[in-house]
Amino acid sequence: MGDVDVFYRIFGKPTLIYKYLKTQHLVSPLFLHRNLSYIRTKTDKPKKPRSVFRLENFQKLKQERATKNVREKEVDLELFVLGLENMALEYEEMQLKIEIFGRNSSEEVLLDSFSYRCNGQNYPVLLSSKRLKKEGFSDLEQMHLSFIICQEKDSTGSESKRPRLLTYKALFKPFALAFSADAEYHFPLHDSSAESRAGNMIWEANPYIRLRFKWKRKHGSIDKNGLTEDNKENINKEQKAKKVLYYYNAGGHSVQTQAMAGFVCPWCNIDGRSIAVLLMHLKHNHFRFKFSHVEKPEYHCVEVTVNEHFDGSFAGNPQRTALHPSSNRRRRPLRCLSKSEVIVWNNKKQRQNGELEDDSEHQRPSIFGHQRLYYHTGTCMPIGSEGIDVDSEGENDPEWLQTKTQIMIDEFTDVNSGEKEMWKMWNLFKMKHNFVGDKQMPYALNQFVNSSGGTIVQRQLVRNFLVHVSGFFDFGVISQYRALRAICDLRSLLVKDPKLKTDFSSSVQKQIDFAKEQLKQK
């Protein structure tokens, strides 16, 4: 019993993950398996010459298939409307209108339409069921359900001008595996106005409608593999005779499955039609397991073990690892990162017996730099796709931060304008060179005098600079020697530049004259 528990603990979680990925791929496919290089097969040339080809043959073949599969088309759909949730609009009387559309290769037709009246209270409103029956139902390529919820009339008896809640959900083929099971589905509702829809995010508490689908067929059940009798006849008899047997080995315990007819993946239900294609699919899509193949006269034996080297690393867009789980589903356009892909890669010729090659034989050129997520040095926040081309690491003082610093200094009321100007110059200089510690202040003060000494003299801020340096000394940031050295460096600039010396002398004389006038007035 202990070995069985260990076995289910090892294989249980990966199996659930692959089952979920299979359902997600059916609902929202990222790619088509038939377009993969190892699944595509060469098209056999027709045995009959082209001169025998006639357009009437298509019509004749279509009539034969329609007569043969007439029972397959007798399909019923039962749609149960279970209720409405999170209705924020307070309507006294609401009308729920459901329209079912079917689309084939040429046009879109309305299969059925029905409506219900209900109130707008915030609890599930149980509604009755509706049964849809349509001849030739299986000929449809897609189905669409349209839900419209609105208030019929207001208190005055006229048409209401309130926004309508609606959703438009596209289903896949009626026989798709994702919607053939008897399950409950939640369809989100959004406002019909463009402004409200643009600002409405997926993760917000939106209203939704609860529905249950139920497919019925009078003669038998729906074939989940989607193989008609004509397709089954086309399968090679030699391949059909051989079956595939899976051995699951984990923790010293082995479980043998029943022999499966056909080369179908046990997790994805994808028909490989050959053992080589099946093994390639298992290796390239199910990295959590290791597979080894042994061919026997009666069947193919595939041994499945856990891949101990699988680290679970994410190989997709790195932006999705740091953002909100639902932020990639915003309804507004976003910029995408540039990414390099290998379009053409000439690998060695595939082995005829379908054996799995070693990893050393499957080495292809790797491309670095596109699968990494970069962070800002100052804020430790991830760099978004819109700022990947901006060199923000060397800019410690962006324009918005400079403006904000100057505005905050201007808000002081207990200092004069000269001190504010000195603080602005010092803070902007400190942010630009990224001085963050007290130990850097002597060097920062020396560089500040060399770069901004002329501006201090021209703006008549020499005495404010002396007060500024004295403040550093009073708080113990710099020593007395460093304070005197900064003052001497500023005076040495006046000696070296006669123009600055003249400006400084004139500014001092103006200050003396202004002080004398103030004394006379008193």
C-alpha cells in the first residue's frame, strides 16, 4: 500500500498539470499540432491520373457520406441557465436575451433565440432550461452564444438609456472535447459602451452568467477523438494491429496499463498515427517524464519514468513572471519584446525505427538575451517592455524627480530664497552623481565646488554656501579641515578667474550698501 501511495504522489501532480494544459489548449490553442515538423507527413500522390478528375465526384462523395453518417447528425443541445452573479446594476425588471448562432464556411445563421425576465437582486436567479434541435447540426464549424441583459422600459414607459451588459462567447466545434462534458461555465459580462469596456479589467469583480451545457445524441455518444468511419478506414492496417503498452515506474513500483489501440497520447489525446510521431510528441511536450521505447512483435512497449533533471523553469515571456497573473489579458494594446526564434534548423535525419535520440544529437544554436527579466538598479522593479530600449540605469535623476525635488524645496517658508537656491543646486548635484553616504561627502563637496563654484559666485550665493558647509560641520558629516578646504577651494576660483573676482567684489559691495540703507531706515 505504501508503494502505491508513493506512485500516485509522484505521477499524480504531473498528470493533473498535463490534463489542465490539454483543456487549456482546446479552449485557447496556441498552435496547431498538425503543423509541427515531426507530425507533418508527405501527401501521397493520387493513383488515378488527373484526367479522370471531375467536379461531380465531390458532390457524389458528399452525398454518400451524408447518407452513411445520418445518425451522427441527430444531436440535441440542452442549455441550462443557472443564474446571474455580481449584478451591480439595480434593475427592477431585467430581460435576459440569449441568441445562438451557427457558422459554416459561407455564412452565419441564427439557430435559436429566447429570453427570460428576472429581477436584479444579487443572488443566483434560477432559470429554466432550453432545448435546441437542428437538423444537420454537425455541419457547423463554430457556434456563438450572445447574451444581452438590459432593462426593457423605465418608469415613464419609454426605452431605457442605461448601458446594456453583454458578452459574446465563441465555442469551438459542437463535438469539441472541451464543451462536450456536462459541466458548468461562467461567462463574464461587460458594458456595451466602449469607454467602460476599455477600463474594465479581467480581475475586477465583474458580473457573469452561469450556464450548463449538455450534449445528447439519439444513437450512441459523441466520439471524443473526432474520427469518422471514413477516417478510421484510412488508418494503416499494419499500424492498427499493433498496440501501445505503457509501463509507469516510480519508487520501485511499476504499473502496467491496458494496451491502447492506435498511437494516441494518454495526456493530450493527440493521434500520432505512428510510433515515431508519438515518441517525438511525448519527448517535446511532456518534459516532466522520460520515455524509453522497446518494440516487440505483438505491441510497442513505452516505459515512463520521472525526469529528475526537470527544474520547472519558465521558458516563455519573462514579463509574465513579474506582472499580475491576469495583467497579460488587458483589453488595451501593449508593446511586446523582440524575440528571436530559430526558423530553419537542419537536424540529422530521423531514425527509421522511431527510437529516441540522445540529447547530444539534438543540440541547436541557442540564443541568449531574450529570455531574461531585467530590473532597475535603483528601485529593484522589473523593467517593462515599454522601457526596454530606454537607458534608465545611468539616469539617477529623471526629469520628474528633479521637478519634484525643486517643488518640495519651494514649499519651505522659514528660509530665504538664497538658501532655497543653494539646496536645489546641492540636491540636483547629489542625485546626478548618486552620492548616498556620509563618507562620500568630502569628495562630493570638492566636486561640487569645482563644477558649480562659478554659478554660486554669479548668483551671489557665496555666503549661503558658507552656511551650507557650516551645517555639515555642525552635524558631524565633515571635519573642520574639510570645511575650511571647501571654502579655500571656492576662494581659489576667484583668484584664478578675474571675471569671477570682479563679480564677487561687486556683489559684496551691493550687499554692504543694502545693509547700510537698512540701518539708516531704522
